[in-house]
Amino acid sequence: MKTLTYFSVLFFVFSCGSEAQKTVTDYAESITETELKTHLYTYASDEFMGREAGTEGEILAINFLKNYYESAGVSGGSTDGSYFQEMTVTDRSGNSIDSYNVLGYIEGSDKANEVLVITSHLDHIGIEADGQINNGADDDGSGTVAMMEIAEAFIMAKEDGNGPRRSLLFLHVSAEEKGLLGSKYYTDNPIYPLTNTVANLNIDMIGRIDSLHIEQPDYIYLIGSDILSDDLHDVSEKANEDYVGLTIDYRYNDPTTLVYEFGRWRENRYYYRSDHYHFVKNNIPAIFYFNGTHKDYHAPTDTVEKINYNLLEKRTRLIFYTAWEIVNREERLSLK
């Protein structure tokens, strides 16, 4: 197990004389179930019309995210300083879709050229033929609002003089539901060199409890943490051990593990089914954070009142602690 450097270090903040010392825990505690819930009740509301890529609902979603980052003091991450990466992609049926990734950026200090990319997908599957709206509260509203809160915690630290050593890119990808198209577009057209991208933390559905954990709900599935980098796995394990104490379930590291989805048993293949995949294809170590599927997966019943907000808070804090160590440790994560 590697020795972690920044988790044990106290950070001092002095403003107008002196203030109380602040630690990484103080910033993690700014991530609250109340704020997560407030964001999600807007983002996964009927107003956003199911957030399907290429639709009016997606435009509402990307502007919501842009306005949030602007107000929080997080810079735009595109080359021109804007928050949008415009793209035209082709879905599985051959249809052309004009869509947008949203990028928030926090520049690092002495290792600013190295970047940690945190991802979630901003889109969902839109409106059913009968008019029912797929609000996607868990998929992936939960990952979206988690990223918002993590960004806020990091910008608070930077404003206190405790900013990250490495840079952070908060990449909300679109067209995930069309075939991981937004993340593919970004890795094919990176804003920051992939050779300088130290890791990807991908958050896709972290607000619910699956049928395997009804009796022990304080869990999270981690997929891929040790596949390309032992360092990444060790950092993640230590963050959980020291600060959060969730049960980490690694069963889906094996893509052949069976799951019951859409009325049948099939191999899960989760390692290939979310946006981290296009990063690992480029030899960038990644963790996919996931709560498993449930009966409301890809259904109009995936709604905000079914989210476990206390658990969403814990899972989001775990990702924040892991990100904090990655961007502040002396050595870059090594590959196997």
C-alpha cells in the first residue's frame, strides 16, 4: 500500500488576521445531501424533458450546468474559455446529432499541466411515445450533481489558498445514451493532451440501492480501479478506509458476471458500458462508480424521490477524497 501524502496534512488558512485551520475534511463536508437534493430536483425535473442529446431538453441541461459553474467561479474548460465543446456525432441508427459536452476547469499550481478528468453523462433518453418523461434522476442525474458538488468543494479550497497541484477537468459528456458518443468525441478531440491526463473518475448512477444490497445499503461498486494502475486502486482504498467507510464491491470488475436486466440474465460488461471506457482505451487509468441497476433503470419511474440522498452524499465524498489525493500527491499515478 502506497503512503498517501496529502490526507494527513493540515492546510492553514489566514484571512484578515487568522482563521481556524482547514483540512480536506472541511472541504468534503461542504458536499451535503441538502445541496445534492436541491440540484437534482431541478436537473431531473420535467422541465428538462428527459435531456435527450440533440433536443431542447439537452440545451436546458447544458445551460444549467454552465450557469452553475459560472456562478461558482469555476472557469470554462474549452480552448476559447467557454464551457461548451460543440460536436456532431452519429448514433447507432446512423442519425446525425448536434450536441455539446460541458467543461468546467480548475487550474492546478505546480503540476498544472497534468489533469484529472472527472466525468458523468449529462444526457438521458428523453420522452416516451406516450408522453411520459424519462427524468433520469439516478441515470445520470446523480452523477451530474455529484460532480457539481465536488467542483464546488475544490473551488472553495482554491479560494482559501489550498488549490490543487494538478488541474481538474469536470467533463459532463452528452450522447452517452446514444453509444458513449460524447466521451469518444472528447478523447478523439481532447482539449488537454491525453498524455497529460493522469486518471479518469467516471460517475454513472450513484443515488440508489440495488437488489443485492437491500440489507447492507452503505456500498458502492467500483469497476476498473486496479486494471491499469495499482496506485489508483490503493489511493481509492485508502480514501475509503480513512474517511468514508463504505463497503466497496468489486464483483463487476469481471465483465462476465451475470446481471438481470431487461427481463433476462446476461453478462454485465459494465467496464465497456460507460464513459470511462474511452479513457482506458487510451491507457488512462479509470474508476467507474456505480450503484448497479434497478427496476427503474431506463424507465419514467427513475425519479428524484427514490434517491437515497444520505448515501449519495457519502459516495460523492468518497470520490472527492480520491480526487484530492490524485491531484495533490507528489508522484503521478503509475501504470502497470
